[in-house]
Amino acid sequence: MILQAIGLKKHFPATSSFHVGRARGWIKAVDGVSVQVAEGETLGIVGESGSGKTTLAKLFLLLERATEGTLLFEGKDVRAFTRQDFARYRRSVQAVFQDPYSSLNPRMRVEHIVSEPLPSDNGATRAEVGERVREILELVGLRRDSATLYPHEFSGGQRQRIAIARALVTYPKLIILDEPVSALDVSIRAQILNLLKRLQERLGLAYVMISHDLAAARYLSTRLAVMYAGKVVETGECDAVYTEPLHPYTQALLSAALPLHPSARRQRIILAGEVPNPANPPPGCRFHPRCPRAMPQCESQEPEWREIKPGRFAACHLY
Amino acid sequence: MLVVEDLKTYFYTRRGITKAVDGVSFTLEAGETLALVGESGSGKSVTCLSLVRLVPEPAGRIVGGRVLFQGEDLLEKSPAQMRHVRGKQIAMVLQDPMTSLNPALTIGSQVSEVVRLHQGLRGSTLRERVLDALSRLRIPGAETRLRTYQHQLSGGMRQRVSSAIAMSCEPRLLIADEPTTALDVTIQAQYLELLKEVQRSTGVAVILVTHDFGIVAAHADRVAVMYAGRIVEMGSTLQVFDNPGHPYTRALLRCLPDVELTRHELVEIGGQPPDLARLPPGCPFAPRCPERQPICDEAYPPSVPLGSGHAAHCWVAAGAHA
């Protein structure tokens, strides 16, 4: 197990603009998430905006400190990390962000961008670093001589390749992909998705792929976690979740994803209402105000996280 | 109802002439939904802006063609006459309701502005009409919503408000430019269902601009696929999905991941979309086309009929057809 989250929570103070520092309440962006990522697998995290996907990614990247809960990296609690542990973590866990126009510094040459994650005291000479950068650029399908160019000389798809090269330069074990293809043109998405898949097979990488694009998530993921209002409502093998979703939210979410053929019009579950306010989530099951199958106990009792079928976990009173 | 013939909109920039829309022709019947699909920069949005003559001038200019709307050429109307068409007979819904609604005005004043200007209503009849428009888009608590501002509404609700403004004068044509791109999937489903319902009850024709083939498959009657400022293929939704005639359409359909299918290999389209200021002389897709022939680099391919109402601009299809 590379990464394991147990009951991870992140609450942000909701301050008023007049009384800075005094919390009026708490925004429960991530509220008790337990997921794990094993070597070489892709965990897809899907959910709508405001479901806490990105906050979870930030927790994984140690960009935010968890309010509660435990994050284990190769069995070791990140709170007990030494300096060496942190250095190792930063090398092993890298990230690729959504927008390659804002994630690359326009004033740096590609060589500098890609080599930046390398620690300054890695003992390699400049020539060795340059060689490593060029190797990685080739690996992601760019020319070796791109190293001397600036980001503006590349198209969106090529920029995303540079961002992937930067993530690969430290030989990581896990890459957090935050909406890796959402900002790209449709004809370019396949190039990047295929590249990510090839790299995974070749280098044995694990991915956490955060996406609201259910089709892209299905293409890359081996396991899937569905988030709603700060909680994971369902996890399981990706194909199993897509073919037989258990939680009513997963069912509605998947039915809202439109298949690519006009005659494949299937039963659509149109949800009423909207995603709840994370500062004041509904009591009981957070999905109950929109749930087509809500029962009386859903309003008061929070459903338990249980294994419903072998390998299939969900939090729902129906099971 | 709408006939667009050989529409050309060019942008004059320091880098030369950018042919954003280069000879687009299509027709649209009342009650019909035509989807314009294509990548960014393919000319979908500029086509829509040209129809209502909102191309940013002086850089952009409509340099040719005709837009016949209910028999009249919109390109010959005066700016004052156009103002009576826009909002009343042709309405638009844009991608981001955050920017299309005015943050300093209440929802009520923004909806009533349109109704007052185009229908000359005042007082309680105006108010009734506004409430009617909001409730038609199933905006709950319309009475209280009149006094709220856009920042108090969610994304889905904002898009409903801007659609309510668009539909308030019962237009004959609604141009929806990526209306759901800024919305979450479950909210997108809600919105598209609602749009369909409004369309059924009012018989409005819709031009739906999107890059999402899932939306096209589920909601369009006919499809026009755009590439580099031109419509490269047009046909009924079934024709285009079942029997795509243009290599670009075929490539697009094969390169998209589908929620239904498990892991079919995605076939990549190599290369990049072309630079509109430096288009090759022949077919603009030729440099990326897997079926490229020598003639493709020489001249733009003619329209090849592939069935009733289905046509593609492609030399390969022309060769197979001959």
C-alpha cells in the first residue's frame, strides 16, 4: 500500500470579512474519507464540484494539513515524518494539474521547469541533469531539443506533456492527476490519456485521478471512489461500479453521463436540487434531500460505511 | 426558418487574416435542434455571433454570405433593426452565466428589462410576465428570487435565469453556446431536460454549440461538425454517429472515452488543430488525416452527398462515391 487515508477530515474555518480570525462555522470540505492506493493501480475519484475532490488531493500532496484522521505513506504516519521522510515523500508523490497554461512558469525554460523537483544536492552534475531531462522529455513524446524552449512555444497538449515530464523526473511511485485532460481539446485528450496509460504500464506508476469526466475516469481507473459533499459514498473495482452502481448517488451520477451514441438513450435519473452547502450539510445521509429512494431513517441516521458485496463498499441505508 | 449561405467572418490581425468562419452554410427548421460541434477555434462561437451580428468589430468582420431568418437577410438590417431581432426573435444563452448576468442588478430587473423593451409591458402585467418566465424554467420561489443577485444563486440556477431571460420574449431561435460546460453533470442533465421541455412547448429552434459528443447524441436532431472554420460534415444525428463520412468525424468518435464501453483502445489524432491565419491550401485536416491523398493538399474538397441530408467535404469520400 503506497498511500492509505483513514478517516481523513479537513475543515476550513468560515470567517466573516469583518471579524478576521473568528470562525463563524466550519466548511467541512473533506469529512471522514478512507481510501487507499496500492502499487501500480489507478484510483479514480469522481464527484461534482464542491464534493471535496481537490481538497483531498491537496491533503495527499501535503499541501494541507488534515484536521483529523490519519494519512499513512508506506505504513508510516505523515505526522511522524522526519525531514528525510518528507524528502522521500516529495520525491515519491508528484502531481499533474488541470491547466498547463497556469501550472508552468512562463519565464522558465522547459529544462529548468522539468528539473525543478530535483533536490539541489542530488550530486548530479549539470550535464547529468540535462541528460535526464532530455530522456524524460523523450519518454513523454517531446523532442530532446524542446528543453531549451519556453512554455509559450508549445500547444496545450504539449504543455501537459511537459507537466507530466516534471512529475516523472524524480522517479515517483504515485502521481496525483487533478483533472489532467479537462482543459485540453477533445482531439488532444486521447493523446494524453494514452500517454498516461503507457507510462503506467512501463514505469509501474500508481495514479490518483481526480475527475468530473466520468468517461475519462473510467478509461484510466482500476478502482473508483465516488465523493459527495465531503464523503466517499461508494468504492469498488471500476468496472463493477460502472456496471452495477450501488449507492443512489452513484446511480444518478452515472446515468447523467451521456453515452456516445444516439440510440444508447437509457434510463436517466434526473436529480432534483443541488449539491449541499459544505458549511451546513444536511443531517443523516448527506444525499437524502435529493435521493429518489430516501427512507425515513435517512434523515436522521448517518449510514454506516460497510462492505456490501465482496470488494464493494458503500454508505447507504438501502443495503 | 433559418437559412445560412456561405457565411464568412474574418478577423484582421497583425498576423494576417484569420478566417474564423469560412463559408458556412446550413438550414434550420422550427422546433429543430442543430448541434454545432468542434474543437476550440473551429469557428462554432464565431458562427453564432455572426448570426446575430455581434462579431467584435473592427477586428472581426462578416465579409460574405447571407443569413436568411424568416425570409429576411439579417446581414442587411440596420443596427437599430437588429436590436429588435436580438432578444426578441433570436435569443442567446452563453457558457458562463457568471459573466452573462450583471452582478450589480437584481435578477428581477434583468429579466424585466428584456420584456419591457421588446414587449412594452409595464407595471403588474410586466411583473406577471417576468414571474411567468422564471417559473417556466422551474425556478423555485420566483417571487423572492426577483430581489436576489446572481452571486446568491448556484451555477445551475444562474443558467436557468439566463435561459429565462432568453426565453422571456418567446424567440423563434435560441442559440445556446456551450450552455452546460460550466455545470456539474447532474445539473447538466437537469438543465438539458428542462431545455427540451421548453422547446417542446414553445417550438423554438435551437442551435446547440458544444464539444461534448454525449450531449449531441442525446439532444440533437442534426449535427454539423466544424473544423478550421468550415462545416466538414452535416447530417442527422444517427447518420453522423452510425456512418461518419469525414475522417475527422471518424477520428473524433474513436478518440473519445465512452462511459458505456470498457477500455476500447483510444485512437489518437496526431498533430494539432491548424493555425487559422496560415491554413494550408487544400483540406485543413489533411496534415492530421490518416487517409490523406495527394489531392487533399491541393484543393478544398467538394461536398459529397452520403444520403438524404447527409454530406461531407472529403476527397476520400468523393473518390469512393464516384
